[in-house]
Amino acid sequence: LNVQGLLGRGKYIDFLITVNGVGLWLSYLLFRICLFPTWMYIFVKDVQNHREETWDKVSTFERYGYPTVNVLLFGLSSFWFVQVTKGMLNQIRKTKKKKD
């Protein structure tokens, strides 16, 4: 279903696209950019405070693999966050130009 084809490319559609972009940006910030540092912080605190229950019971892969994957995913998420931010800002600028 092509909503733009049915409703045209009016100011309401541009507004909805802008709201959608801002929603995507906010959810990406919360669920991708904040997630990985929070996970790493909790992981480190667990290891510091409960070493015998965490670090001593897991395999070498879990000790180093999980944090490595999280750092890589954080890097990838940061790269895409820049792209999402640029797209959102471009859409906001387009919407503002049409208002003027």
C-alpha cells in the first residue's frame, strides 16, 4: 500500500514522515546507543562485585567474546546513528522550508 500515492505529497505527509524520523531517532538513541554502554557497565560491576559467581564460572569465550561483540555492535550502532541523525535533520529542514 503506497500511502504517498493515495494521499499525495502534501504537508501532512511530510509532517508524518518527520514525526516518524524523530521517533526512529529517539528509539535508536534509547535502544541502541544507550543499551551497549549500559550492558558493559553492568557486566563490569558484576565482575567486580561478584567475581566468584560470574568471572570464575564462565568460559574464556564468554569473558572476552561477549564484551568484544558489544563493543563492535556499539561501533556499528554509532555509525548508523550518524546516518539516522543526518536523515532526520534533512527531513526536518525540508519540512521547515515548506512551512516558510
